[in-house]
Amino acid sequence: MENKDISQIALEKIKESGIKPISKSVFNTKKIFFWFLVGFSVVVGAISFSVTLFILCNNDWYLYGRYGLGFIFKTLPYFWVVCLLILALLGEFYYRKTPLGYRHRMVTTIAFYIVATVVFGSILHMIGMSEKVEKSLFENVSVYRGVMFDKNDVWFHPEEGLLSGEIISVGRDTVELIDFNGNIWAINMKNTLVSKRAKIEVGEIIKIIGDNDKDDIFMANEIRPWIGGRINQNCCTVR
């Protein structure tokens, strides 16, 4: 048998298999495309983490004593957590397709991805991007409202001192509010703590803690914006 070197054997196998070499332009295009997908997954992952952080920081933690441990699990942002997990796997998958993909183990790649999304996501949260994304999705995407925790259910118990809805008129010491069931309420705002993030303007959605004095009249103790708005030193009192 004639001796053949490895290169000759490889060439014969390539010819037999009908394999054609990929042009340099196609190779570079694929390389750029997969790096783009890696970057895209990191950016979207960072946004997902920032919104998760925003929801957790602005969740209605003060209601847990009233509604119990089940309320905690009900209000966690599962949608965004699932998005983070999927994006982490996609980012790792796309990285494997790049020229450097063979150099690192899956655990290392995912760990780097998590660190990157946490860092960039935290920055997005600090500059206010997470609030804008959450508010825009909630107001404009009905599917998003369907998969997220329904705060309407918690914040419409006037008999327990919880009320929410959209402001339809503003007076000196009162506002009129239409709740999510279409009922109109007169809100007494004397000696009311108002979060500085809560806008007392027509069209704004607010959350109110107070007392249902009588039919359709609500004595407000605290007013908060629909998203977030913990009462702290950054509040004012309406007298």
C-alpha cells in the first residue's frame, strides 16, 4: 500500500465528502453576526436584570404583614427571572459559535455573562432606565400586564384601607379618582403624606392607603405612585 501523509488523506476525504471551503467574506460575516448576538443577549439581559432590580426595590413590601408569605411569592418578578435564564443560555450558545468559543467552559462563560448583566443592569437601574422600561411595557403592552403580578387585585380593597385608580380631577384638598372597576371616588387629602414621586395630576395612576370614611369618600393617609413610591424622607404633607 502506498504511503500517504495526513494532508493527502485529509484532501481525499474532503473531495469524497464534497465539502467546499467557505469564503473569507462569509466567514467574517458569520463571525460578526454571532458576536452581535452575544452583545445583544448581554444588553437585553442587562435590561432584564435592571427591571428585576427595580421591581424588587419598589415592591409593596410593607403589605406583606397584611397578606402573609404567599403574597411575597406572588409578587416576585418571575417573568424577568425566566428571561434572564434564557438569555444567559442563549448568550453562552452564541459565544460557542464565535472563534473564541472553544477556549472557555460553559460554567465560565455563563458566570461572565451574569457578572456583565449585573454590572450593566445596575447602571441602567441607577440612571432610571429600568423604571422607564417597566412603565412603558405596563402601559402599552397588554400581554406584559397579563404575565406580571396583578396589583389591581391587592390595591382595590377600600374596606381594608387600600385604593388605587386614575385621577380624573384635582381640587385644593381633594381629588376625584376612578378605580379599575369604573367607580368614582372623592379622595380627602388633608394631612396626607404624598410621595414626591407621586404626581397629583389628571391621568396619573396612584395608590392610596387610608380609610373608607363613607360611601365613595376615602380619607387618604398616604399616596404613592402606581409603580414604586415608598414613603420616606422624600415626601410632603398636604394640609
